[in-house]
Amino acid sequence: MQIKDTVHFQWYKSAFVVFVIAICFIGSAMNIEATFMEALGNLDQMVKFLKKLSQPDFSYIPQLMGPLVKTLKMSALGTMLGMVFAIPCSFLATEVATQNKYITGFFRLILNIIRTIPNLLLAAILVAVLGIGEATGVITIAVFTFGLVSQLIYESIETIEFEPIEANESVGANRLQIAVWSIWPQIMNKVLAYFLYAFEINVRASTVLGYVGAGGIGVTLSASLGLFRYDRVSIVIISIFVVVLIVDSVSEALQRRLA
């Protein structure tokens, strides 16, 4: 490697990248007429709001247990439902399992379309169709999980060892048998880790989904904000933080065991 190719002589490239990013940022800010100074001028309002949140109503905790449990149930059910559909579709979305580029291309197109749908948009549409409730949240989470986990699984399938597949092909195994006996054992632990990862994300996302009417603790948060009960808003936020922290810790510990 020549001296000019070392990192010490690449500073001008880094400076150019930083310059381009800065220009894009400034141009975007000017295009949307963002007034950052006006935002800084409202810091006193932020301070007042934080003061209102500084006195949480701990007596409200018993009434939060139900919505918190519903949020966890909603996240778990939505994650499991999404996984049920994601696993077979993941196999169909890779030529390693199908040996057919047309089938693979079709299912990848479907997965790409699903991943482009924002959670909040989907939740808002389902609330309009199905009404406010946990069912809307479960379906929204299931669709998100399906799109997320499907991609993770089929990417894992494409990195497996091919010797077991070749061994089963040599004795006349069909594609389903190869998927079950050659591919699945190699990705099973990863799939379980993906389930935990998706559940961890969905617990956090379900709070925001509930805010638009998809059920769970988010509905309680929205109602408290609507009534200007900032003492209740504060304890709801604290409760969500504690639950998410516990779920993340348990999920991380289980993922380490599966690794």
C-alpha cells in the first residue's frame, strides 16, 4: 500500500464528505423553512413542561397494570403471528430453498412492498377500519414483524453451509425435505434470536401505536395528555421505561444464550 493511500492522507476525502453532508443539511433546512432559532426561543416552554412532569402520580400505578399487560400481550401475540407467516415466506424468498428464481423474485417483491408501509400509517388505516382496540395493534405488529423477520431469515438462509443440502439431494430428497432437514437446523437458533429481537422492538413500538388508537398503554398515555394530567403522563412514561428496560435485559440475556 502506498503512503498516499493510508488514512493519514485521506483527510481531504473526509472533509469533502463532511462538507457535502453540511450542505445537504443546510439546504434541506432552508427548503422546509425550519426555524431553529424559534425552537431555541421556546426553551422556557420546555422547562415548564418538564416541571409539570417532575411530579409523577404514583397512586396511578395500579391502574396502569392492565394496559401494560395488554401491551405485552399485544406485542407477544403480534410477534408470534408475524413469525408464523414469516418463516415459510422466508424459505420461498431464497433460491437456496426453492431453486426457482421466479418464485423467489415474487416473494421478495411482496416482502419489499410490506416493508415500505410505515407502522403508524398501517395502524391509522386499521383503526379506521377495525376501530380502536388491541386487535388493531396485534395486526399492525404482525405485519411489521413479518416484513422485518422475513428479510433477516432469508438472508441467514443464504449464508448456510451447503454440504447438508447436497447430501440430502444425493439421496433424492425433495425441496420440502431439504428445507426441514438441511436448512432449518442451521438457522433455528437465529430464528429464535430474531423472535426475541422483534418482540423487543414491538414492545417499544406498541406504545406509539397505542397513541393512535391501536390499544395498550399508548391509549392511556394519549388520554392523560388530552386531559393535561401531566402527573399521570409522567408515571406512564416511567412505567413504559421500566417495562422496556426489563424486556430488553431479558431478551439480551436469552440472545446471548442462543448465540
